Amino acid sequence: MQKIIILDFGSQTTQLIGRRVRELDTFCEILPYNKYPKGDDADVIGVILSGSPYSVHDPEAFKVDLSQFVGKVPVLGICYGAQFISHTLGGKVEKADSREYGRAHLETVDTANPLFKGFEERSQVWMSHGDTITAIPGDFKVIGSTKDVTNAAFWNQKDVWAVQFHPEVFHSVQGSLLLKNFVVDICGSKQEWSAASFVDTTVAELKQQVGNDRVILGLSGGVDSSVAAVLLNRAIGDRLTCIFVDHGMLRKNEFQQVMDDYKVLGLNVIGVDASEKFFADLEGVTEPEQKRKIIGRDFVEVFNAEAKKITDAKWLAQGTIYPDRIESLNITGKVIKSHHNVGGLPKEMHLQLCEPLKWLFKDEVRRVGRQLGMPEHLITRHPFPGPGLAVRILGDITREKVRILQDADDIYIRGLRNYKVKLSGEEARKVLAAGVPAEMTDGEIEVSLYDQIWQAGAILLSTVRSVGVMGDERTYENPVALRAVTSSDAMTADWAHLPYDFMAKVSNEIINKVRGVNRVCYDISSKPPATIEWE
């Protein structure tokens, strides 16, 4: 299958480049900057070099041998990638007088160049760099400039393009067109990658990878592990044994609801109540990373215990998706946060890992789920952290704190599902494009707040106490923070602007019905700088 190779130099937007390429129905692989495939791979039709937190002049700056692909396939350098091309091939990169960050406008564009085909004369782009290219290599030609950046885009006849701005981000208004020009017109993508092709390819790969072995899959009830289970079931049938672990920190009544859901999918599922072990091992632990690692370790221990009962089990399958791996450890080696299915795995784990979704973003996983014919309520389920409510309780974990948060969260989520809103225009288009089932009537659709939101949940601020008054009596109890964000891939997210009447109703219901809570707040921070989860 045709593919674009994206070499990751550590940029926080590398995954967005990948998403934009996938949106063009073109498969791509995001590889570390120094892991370009050896030998000639006929499937590679182009290479993109990402941005980086480093300057090309830094001693620790990431470097790659351009001769591996320059002159063989088209190349596009973005930001640091552009500066690295210039610096390596004879141009000049210097520190800018002031950091060039934010909106800029291409005021001179060579629309005859295939990279800028269809561009408007003045197009907004997004800059984010401290260095600037003051001279380009001798065989290159400038094809785009802004008021302050002469060498904003340049090209040579060896099919190398370079841009100092970020076409992958939303603020580069025609960035998607630029990437389409590169991927489809210049590289010659046949745009054959789709959810259907992914299913066919992945099922075939799973058959080859697993062979006649038996696989144990850790189910969480979420869309990722559920889609992974259905894919594996299609590939190896009854040689898949699914294990759903109740660590005691699921949502209210979730264990039984999930078990009932999996009956519909025809999966072989074993339910394991391991809550005593998890609560015991988490006793007194307050540090978020330690919580995640303990839970990750306990998951593996439970799976190993179950594996001993299935004598021919050799594989542990997980619903790991790409954002999990990006956030756990990026190319710079800086951990943002550990995920239960990529962090905390002990060296003595006795099962090999199988991760059929590890290159997919969440919206792609949902498209694959629909392709597999899964029930819609499983596909549209909000993401939920593997460690469960343990990372939504600040401080140590107790059964009573979990009970309080379960009750508050249940009121909040039910409220989101029951509150209907009418959308039209661009808002309706975005919801429909995300695959939410809704019918257009007179230019409008009606959906629940839940379907508009990427992820929502309640957080118990158990390290904080708040004074309140109930029934003329003083209370001194915990606040609850509500979180709801909109996103397309979980790599960036904005807080959801929920209706005031909805927030007032939910706040009153939580305070009146949940023993132990006397104050409700709403989190209005975006990602970045915050993360979606609090821990």
C-alpha cells in the first residue's frame, strides 16, 4: 500500500500532520527522525520532515541523512524540517530578532508551483520558530514570502519543498490544500486508504502475526478495546479470550452494563473482580504517575494470572491508539503522562503484545467500528481513562471517594445524554462529519450534548474542603469539578461551552443528591496547556 513517511523530530504537532495525511485517504507512518526504513521501499511515495523543539544549531539537535530519500521521492520540510534542509544543503539559518510565533500572511505566493496550486494571493499561515532562514541553498527558489519572512517557502527541481510555517494546524487556513497538493498531486497518492481497507489489511496482518496462538485481550468497555476485540475476533475467532477487569474504579454500574454489551458482539468474555487488589495496592498513594503505574502493573499481573488458566495463551492484545503512545513518551524522551496500556508494564510480563490500533486516532477507530458493524452506542462512547476514576480523584483512593465520584459522574453524564440541542450550519456539519447519527430537518439536526462533546467527566477534589450551608447547618465537604471538552483527536482540545441552564440543573442535582459534595465547579482550561484528564 502506498504510504507517506513522516519523520518525527519531536514536534507537538507531528501527529496532526499524520491526521491531515490520513484525511486525504492516504496511509502514513510516523517514525522517529533516525528510523527511516533501510533499503528501497516501493510503497513510500513521499517524505515529510516535522518541526522540532530544537534549533538546528543545538548540539543535541536531531539530524537525519537526507540522501536516504532526497532525489528518490518528493520531500516536504515543515518548520524545523525546512530549516534543517536549508542548513544541511548550504543555506543559512540564524536566530530571529524576535520569536516568530502566531498568525502571518503569505503575501507573495508562486501559484504556478504545484505546492501552491489553487492558493489565494494572500493566505493566513501559522508560524512557530525562534530561528529563521536568512539564505536558501543555491539550487533552491523562493516560492512564498510573508511581510517578515522572505524565505517562508522554497523549492528545488529535485522535488524538495520546504515551508517555515505549519500547514497542519487549523490556523493555516489553506494548510490542508497545501498538504493535498503535496500528497496527492506531487507524490501521486491514489487515495486508497480507508476504514474498509484498514479492516482488510489488519485482519490479514493479525492472522499472520498471531498464527494459531491464543490471544488474551484486556477489555475496558471503551471504543478502542472493543474495536480491537472485534478485529481480532474476525481474524482468529474463538482463539480470542477477552478479560474485563473490574478494578473498582469504573463508572456507576458500568461493569454489568459492559458485560451485557459484549454479549451483543458475540465475544468470549471473562469478568474478573480484582477491586480488592487494586484498592489495597493504591492505599495511601497520591502521586498521579505512581497511581497509573500501579494500575498498569496490576492489570498485567491479573492478566498473567488468567493466562496461566489458558495454557496456550501467548499474546496480550490491547486497544492502544496513537495518542496514548505520543503522550506516554515523545521523541524527545519527555514523558507527559503514562497510559495504563503503554506505561507501567513490568519486564517479567510473560505475554507478547498485540496492538492492532496503535497507529489510529480516535476518530479513525470509530470509523473502523462502524465498518465492522458495531452498535452505535459503543462507537460513540466517550473516551474513559484506563485507570478509571483513580485519575479523577485528587489525592489517595478510597471506596468512599469512588462512591461519591460515581454518583456525581452518573448525574453529569445522564444529564448530557438527556439534554437535546438543535444545530445548523458549520456546527451541524462538524457533528455529522464526526459520524454522529442524526437526520437533517429544515437545515437543522437535533443531538444530545453528549454527542457534541469529545469527552466529559467529573473530578473529585478530595484534597480540598469547602464550607457550605445545607438546611441551616454548616457543611465542610468536597468540591466536584466538571470537565467537558471538544476535540477531533485528543491531541488538542477546547473546553465545551455548555448551556447555563444545563450547568445550573446538574450542579443543583449533584449537591442535593450526592452525600459528601457541597460545591460544583466547571473546568474552562484547554489542551494545551492543560491535559484533558487532571492526573
